[in-house]
Amino acid sequence: MTNIRGRFEKPADKTANKYTASILFDCRLYPYDIAGSIAHAWMLAKQGIISKKEANAIKAGLTRILKKIDKGTFEFKTELEDIHMNIEAALIEDIGEAGRKLHTARSRNDQIALDMRLFTRDAIKHTLTGIREMQSALVLLAEANKRVVMPGYTHLQRAQPVLFAHHLLAYFEMLQRDYDRFTDCLERTDVMPLGSGALAGVAYVIDRELVAEELGFSRISRNSMDAVSDRDFIIEYEAAASMCMMHLSRLAQEITLWSTTEFGFIELDDTYSTGSSIMPQKKNPDVAELGRGKTGRVYGHLLAMLTTMKALPLAYNLDAQEDKEGFFDTVDTLLSTLEVFSGMLASLRINKNNMRKAVQQGYMLATDLADYLVKKGESFRSAHEAVGKLVIYAIKKGRPLNKLELSEYRKFSNLFKQDVFTNTVKTSLSARDNIGGTAPRQVNKALRAAKKVIGSHPEI
């Protein structure tokens, strides 16, 4: 506020200045702000609005400022309000009058829109890489355990046997949808807003296409009022991040359950676990739990941004300054969660025996028995009823289905023959040999397809 007060007779109130300042968080935009300013200065010189000598001086000065910030020797000043004014003031102090010409044909409104799009574009690219790394960790774990059988669950009740690899690849699919969403978000983020001015465009003959080319944008914005007030790309990232965190949270919940003594399916590596301050025997899945917990804060940032934007009239309002802190935290939270979960998966130890034992319990081949009767000519509903009664009988007898005599089976259907005892976990898995099923052949195909997807990740 204090640096652009030509209109005012009084200095800014210190409390108000501190309240409105954004430099404490938007300082992280410095490389994007400087890159945008260099491209803008080059364009101004090309258009004859400033001289090439002045443009060269601006570039040299901004490069020196960039190096100082990188080294941590640059002093950010709260009284200069934001990243734009801090850099501009330092530039003027360094190169003099030429620095005052840099802001020609632009506003802080289109300048911050540019900075945020540049930041978001990079954030999306890092996110895509993080998702691919997470998918790679899932595929490696699935490949190493592709013959391991585990209970599949519905309502958290043992339902049918599935391959552990099949279960893991379900998360691969979730993350692939996340990858696609962020890819779509990148397309809408990749729009260059500079040249929109405060809201109406600028009164200079500028070359927006040149600036877009210099900064690697694929296209430029088509409406100046929309360009300076649009934060859809931030909301879209936060929405995609919320879904991705939801998927990671679901995995975190399963890892937490599987690592309990009650399940005993996995053991977390010591490097991704913590102990108790009072109970020496404890090994807590804190990384998984914290990822589950951080999902809530990402949801919160999305809702906060939607609420901030819901009633803003065109064009720019300072409410939009509230886009940054939550967004930065969303990006940092998602990227760190993807990274740490990838490492956690890579270090998991799988207790194959406990999984196998769990599959033998809970009458999990009941559906296969119903299918057996259907193949003998029974309707499915009648078969379902007959097997349901058979299960009740077995529970009362305290015996698993494979320990019943044929005569006991035949109490519930005359269609049961000696071949009913060929119904096993192995045949149950193999029978589900359709695309998307848990049969070993289908899971092997899915693993090969997943590897191709991972291999297709472009260098970015």
C-alpha cells in the first residue's frame, strides 16, 4: 500500500498495511514473477515502447534479484505489500529509471494472474509425476505378490477371494482417473493472461502472442475481465487434488486396518511407523493415518476457495488474494503425500500366510456354490436361497463348507454331486476370467497394461 499512494494524502495505517500484505506467502512466486517480467520487458522493447537498452538493463537487474532470492540474501519488506512491488522496488533501486518503465502496459491484476498460472502449470506437472511414481509403486508391489490371495470385502465383511494384485490395481485405476483430471486441468491452466491490464486491456500496441511464446503458453486469454478475475484453474486443481487425496485416504485406511493384529495382512516398515510414548509394544501407522487426516484440510481449501469466489463481481477484487495460502498448502500436501505413500508402499512386508488363512474362513466360496447350481440348471435366485440355507447349517455345525459330507449338501439341493468338492479358491479365482476380473490371466493382462501406461508418462 505504501509504494503506490499518489492518490492519497495520508500514509497507510500500519495495521491495515500488515493486514493487506501478501508478501509472507506470495514470495514463493518470485521465479514466476521474474520470468513474466523479463518476457514482458522483451516484448515492450520489440514493440518500441521501451528501448532495447532499457530492456537489457531490466533483464540484468531481474536476474541479479533472482540470484539473491535463490541464495536467501534478498530482504522481503512487508511495507511493499506483495511480491510484485518488492521485486519492482529492488529493480528500481538497482537500475534506476529504467526499472520504473517495466510496469508499462500491465497491471498487478494481470501480473498475479500470470504468476499463478505459471505456478499452477508447474504444480500440475509435478503432480502428474507424483501420481505416476505412486502408480509405479503399486505395480511393483502387485507384481511381486501377484499369486497372493486375500479376502475381498464388501461392507468390510469377507465376501469373495481375490488376488492381492487385483486389489492393488484398483488403486492404480483411481490414480489414473486423477492423472487424467490433472491433465485436463493443465489444458485450461495453460492460458496466458498478461496484456489484460487491470480489467479492460491496455492502451499500447503490444504483442501478447510473443509473451505467450516466451513463457511457453499454448494460447492467450480472450476476455480481459475474465482473465484477471478467473481462478477456475485453481479451484479445478483443488477439486482434482481433493479426489486424489480421497483415493489416497482410502488406501491409508486399508493399510491401517491391514497392519492391525486383527488383520495381520501387512507389516509397515519401521521407517514409516512410530512408537507410543507409553506403550512399548506399539507400532503405529502414523504416515498412513496422517495422510488420511490431511485429506480433510485439502477438502477445506477447496470449499474455502469456492466460498470466496461465489459472490465476487467482475473484475478483480482483493478477495482473490485469499486464493494463495490454501492453494499452496494443497499443492504441498498432495505432493508430499504422494511421495511418502510411494515410499511406504515400496517398503511394505506382505504376510501371505495370514491372507491365505483369512480366505479359508467366512464361507467365501458360497457364491461359487450358487454358480455351481446354476450351471447344473437351477435358477440363480433358487440357488442363492439353497446355498444360504446351507451356510446357516454349516455355521450351526461349526464346520467350513469343505468339511461337509455330500449327503449334507444334498439336503439343500439334489443337484449337488461329488464334483462339488472341486470347488476351491483356485477355481473361484480362475472362473472370473473376464476383462476386469480377478482371474490370474486377467490380472496379468492388467499388470502389463499398467506398465504400458506408466511407460507412456512424458518427460516434463
